[in-house]
Amino acid sequence: MALIVTENLHKKYFSGLETELHVLRGINLTIEAGQSVAIMGPSGSGKSTLMHLLGFLDTVTEGRYFFDGEDVSHFTEDELASIRNTRVGFVFQQFHLLPRTSAIENVQLPMIYAGVSSAEQVRRATEALEAVGLGDRLDHLPNELSGGQQQRVSIARALVNNPKVLFADEPTGNLDTQSSEEIMEIFMQLNREGKTLIMVTHEPDIAQYCERVIHLRDGVIERDQRRAPRA
Ligand SMILES: Nc1ncnc2c1ncn2[C@@H]1O[C@H](COP(=O)(O)OP(=O)(O)OP(=O)(O)O)[C@@H](O)[C@H]1O
Ligand SMILES: [Mg+2]
């Protein structure tokens, strides 16, 4: 079943009265539930912009976007915000953890916005951190964790509201080779358990983990390759 369908999706940014930047120029894309997809392409080709539209972080200029069968193209910012917190999870290159805030509290954050009781927050955050191998680091602050460990906290945070999709924008961009492999193993395990994974990367070795690689250029899909996922 298709989780994500876009029809002729466009995104334009407007800065000032005269200037218009036409970033996405007609994206037609279908992503099945449970797929693992890597998005590649030159800097400025629109990868992050596409991920932001698909992840409800930004509004569509033109075209249609169906998520889980629902047309979300005309959702307002408020409507987008309300589905964003529960339907999708985000992982970023820079981790985006709150400083001076423990691992477990960082992971509790999306549940606070979702109105989950505090006992349930602690239970689910602990379980999510254990699932990424950080059961013994619950009370560590971000600056007491390695880059790979910080990224694992951000994966746990992305998962606690049990989203259908994990979006990751260059999740290994700040990590050494070994940490990158560990992070990709976690993503692949989550994907085997049924999470849809959509990630941006500049690294062919990282893209290799996914069963599908989409190449963007100048705001259009230039190539869409499918292969058996790496064992
Ligand atoms: N909020 C914004 N307002 C105006 N222009 C933007 C905005 N976000 C992105 N852009 C522009 O849109 C174009 C595509 O940006 P985007 O971030 O999607 O590229 P990218 O493919 O992710 O690049 P990179 O590999 O460098 O991360 C760029 O020219 C960028 O300057
Ligand atoms: Mg980008």
C-alpha cells in the first residue's frame, strides 16, 4: 500500500516581491509503506526541501501530496504541525538535541507535546533508548555523549510517538565511519521491523543500505533505482 504519493509537486520560495526561487519542479513519487529510500543529488538540488514537504515541515506550493491516503496538500501550518508530531519522526545531521538536558528528557520531549502522561513518557523513553543501545546512558547530557551516541538519542526521540515514517537528513554527515555503520544498522533494523525510512545522503556507501535510491537534479527526479537491500 502506498504511504506517500505526490503528483506534480512544486515548491517555490519567495524572498521579496520580485524574487522567486523555483526549487521543486514537478515531483511525481510513490513510496510504499515499509520501503527504505535514499535521496541523493548535488547540493541545492532540493533534497532537504523535498524531505521537509514530505515530513510536514513546510507547505506545498503546487501539486498534490497524499499521505496514508489523505490529501494533505492544502493543510495549513497548524494542521501540518499537529500531524507532524505523531505521524513522522525526524533525524538531522546536527542531532538537534537540547543542551543541558539529559538523554531521557530529550527523548521525552515529543511525548510532552503529544500529551502523554509523565510515567508513560519515562517508560517509553527508557525503552526507546534501550532499543538503540543507550540503556546505560539515560541521564547523560548531550556533551557527555559521542557523536554516534547523540545521533542514537535523536533516533530514539524520533521513534517515541511510533511514527509511520522516519525521515533522516544526512544522519551520518557528522559521524566517523564506524559510527555511521552503527547508525545505519539501527535504521535497517527499524526498517526490517516495518518502519518506512526516507533519508538524504551524499555518501554512496550509505545510500547502498537502502532498497531504492532516488537522484534529484535541479528540482526534478533524474533517476529512480531499485535493488535488493544489502543483507
Ligand atoms: N527556506 C528557504 N527560503 C528560501 N530559499 C530556500 C529555503 N530553503 C532552501 N532554499 C533554497 O532552495 C534550494 C534547495 O535547497 P535544499 O536545502 O533543498 O538543497 P539540498 O539538495 O538539500 O542541498 P544540500 O545538499 O546542500 O543540503 C537552494 O537554492 C536553497 O538556497
Ligand atoms: Mg540539504
